[in-house]
Amino acid sequence: MPYTAEISRSQPTAFLFVIDQSGSMDEKMPTGKSKADFVADVLNKTIYQLIIRSTKSDGVRNYFDLGVLAYGGGGVGSGFGGSLSTSVIHPLSAVEQNPLRIDSRTKKVDDGAGGLVDQTVKFPVWFDPKSSGGTPMCEALRQVAQALVDWCNSHERSYPPTVIHVTDGQSTDGDPEQIASQLQNISTNDGAALLFNLHIDATEGSAVLFPSSELSLPDAHSKLLFRCSSQFPPHLLKPAQDKSYPVSNESRFFGYKADIQGIVDFFDIGTRASELR
Amino acid sequence: MIDPTRTWRSLFAETVPKESDFPESNEDKLRICNDRHLYIMSDGASESFNSSLWADVLVESVFAGPPCSGFARWLKQVTAEYRDRSGVTSMSWSQEAAFARGSFASLLVVECLADEVSVTAIGDTVALLVENGIITRSFPYKDSYQFQQRPHLLSTVRSKNITPYFAVALRSLLAKKSCLAEAGCKVYWPYPSSTDALLICVTDAMGEWLLRQDVGTQGRLDAVLAVRTQGDLIQLIDDARREDGMRRDDSSLIVIGEGHVAPYT
């Protein structure tokens, strides 16, 4: 049965985040942040959570390999900076050791007496927001496919890699459907690579998350991204249902015009591993 | 009243790590004292900063004799000990964050008293009573499907132990029998009349496997009762993982009974 391989240090899985940094990502969301800022925050938080889940008293266990590819006016390249920018996918411990910087942020915590107090927490940053130029989506997906072929060749027994692709617009370098389809044919012995597409929008109220057919989608672009998205792997149905999404075996891991909550949920559900050992 | 010549004792106790390449990462902890008829097991949760240490702190604290009252004080004590032994001052940013997220563990305490057996269970580590070769009682779970729910585990983050479940259950942790009207995590079992009865303690992967209600139920129990060495247990677990869908996890087994119980003579 696919998507059942246990994830361990000797058999890690991979998450590859593909982020649109085109000019339109500077549009403001209701929070006042730009789409690029908000996506960067969610991505940094997601990487942080993956690291924390895998950190033990003796260090970070390499249950996951991580990569970030960004595309926009500057072309396609690693979304990581510093020493991580030299290749696409890295073991989790290398990512942990090489944030761009560690910011301090405040969060509200229980003061133990019925109130809330501000607490300063460390917030590592690996990915900075950018927004300029066009949307070379096809070239980005081609580079993803190359990285996945290499990764799957060296991890035949692993849970297959998951690609989380975030965009707010249409490809400016061609039709991505064929390359998306090829990408989903790259596989390990445990199943085909998963491609999760998230289209984001600055307005609220018109989001469609995890649809099961094209019929509920409003236009040709959304239908294209639907067809480019993988079906829900069975073990991710429950985490989505727990968040009140009415998903079924027919649902695609795709979000259209996702708002703030939709973006957060998409990353959260999409990075749930199967059996973390 | 139990016949003193029939005193129960540990007949077998072993643990097998989930990753044979990393035996040191086994997060199950066992503690046994036949003189005090006390058998303690704790299963540290995989997604924890240092559940091996937390399980060890819990087991050793119960073994040393925790208070029969003042549960909040006991919890404060054990979480403080966990913190002291964690080396907080020399942590990386990710270790600090993972430490703050906490560690989680179950706790199973079996005490063979004069006229009955006391079983205290927090989480999904289970005790099973075997009479005439079949399981007649189990606690806290009775069926394998119960292992699918999220267990209530003791946390190193004290605020995570403040839940309606713990408000009731934790007070009974090691309370005297007279205090147990409200208890949700403790039972007393009378000693079975049969002299070949056994009490088995197992962590969740084995518990789920043993409590499945299907054609394989009896065969699984028979296989467990045939285990005599750690090698036998490793073989049984390897076979069950490969052929019978046992979840890969640290797996521990304690068998308690009379010394002359047939399979163990």
C-alpha cells in the first residue's frame, strides 16, 4: 500500500517548498502584511515546527530532508540563503544549523493566574520575502522534478517526497500541466511524489480548499491547478477532517484563493508525516 | 487473602527498541521490585524532547515511594527533577524550543497487595490478566480500537496536565483504596483462583496487537506466553511487525505470576 513507509533517520522523507516571488506577491492581505510576507512567515514557522518535532536531547534527528525553491523576476533558485543556497535539498540538521538569522518575537502565554503575559521567543528565519517580475512556474517545476529524481534514486524505500507549491498567479513561461504530471510520476517504492498546489488571494471569503472535482471551481486557471494537484493520500484525510474540511478519497490537495487560515491549514496538513518513528 | 506461599513475582521482563540500530533510543522504562511486589512501566512518547528521561524520572519516583496525597506537589517535584537533569543552560535554539514543547509518557503501576492486585494506568500502557490461557481482564483498554484515540499522557509541561481527565484521574494515582470512588485510572482485581494465572504488562504496540478481537487473538497470546528470553521477544516482535501488522515502536513486556506457573517452571 502506498504512503505507508515509516519515516526514520535511515529512511527520511523530503518536503520541497516552491514559492512564487512574482511582483503580485506584494499585494496586501487583510492583516496588513503582503502575501509574500505572510507566506514567508508561514514557511519559516513550518520549517521551525518540522525541526522542533525532530529535535531530541541529543540533537536534531534527520527524519526529513528540506528544500525551498523560489521563482520570480530573478528566475528560479534556492529560497535558502548562505551555505544552504548551494543545493536544493538538505538534511534537517543542516537546515537547523543554518538559518539566515534568529529574530526575537513576542507571544502571549498563560501567566498561570488567568491572564496572559508577553513572552519573548526565538524565531529563526530561513526564507525572506521577495516580490518582483513574472511567474516562471514551468521552469521552477522542471527544477523541482530534477531534484526529486535525484532524491528518489537515493531513497528508494522512503515515503515519497511532498512538494508544496504556493502561487498567486498564472504561469508566464507556458502551460505547467505536462511537467506537473511528469513530476507526479517520479516515485519511490512507497508511492509517487505528491504535488500540493496552493493558490492564494488577498481577499477573504471565496476560498475553495481540497475540492473533489473541477465543477466547484470558477475558471480555467483554477481547473488547471486542480488537475496539476495530487489526490489526498489516505493518511492525510483525518487531519483535514479534524480541521472541519469535508475531504474524501476524491479530494485533491489543492487550494484556490486561500485566505490566511487556509494558507496556515494547507501547510499544516500538508506536512503531516505518516509514521514518524 | 492470598496464600503467602503463592506470592506473585516477575517471571519475565524485557524491552525491545523500535530501531535496532539505535538501542539507546529506547524510550520505555521498567522497574521491578519482587520484594515489594511492585511493577512499574512507562512508555515515553516518540514525539518528545526527551521522553526517555521523563519516563525514567516517573518510574524512579514511583519506585522511591511517591506521596499518597498531594498529587500537584508530586507533579511539581518530578517536572523539576526532569528540568534539573535536562541541562537547560547548554541547549541550542531548537533544543530550547523542543524542551519547552515538552516530553510525554504513560505510567503503569501494578502492585500485588495482600488480597488483590492494584493496577494504576495513565495513558496507553496496559495490564492484562490471563486465566486458563485466555485474557479475562485488561486495563485501561479492553479493545484494540481504543489505541487509536489520543492517550492522556503525563507531560513535563505542567499546564498540559491540567485537564478534566487529569483532575480526576491523577488524584487516584497512588491513593489508598478508600479514596477511589472518583478514580478513573485505577482498578483492583481479586487474585484468580487458578494457580496458573498470569498478569502481563505491555506498552501500546504490543497491547494493541494482543487486544485485537479476531481469529489470531489466541495465537498472539500463546506466542507471548512462550517468550522466555530477550531473543524470543525480539523474534516475536519482528514476526508480528512483518506478518501481523504490529506497529513499530519500542515494545516492553513484564509477566507476573507464581513461580511455578506451568510455562515458567
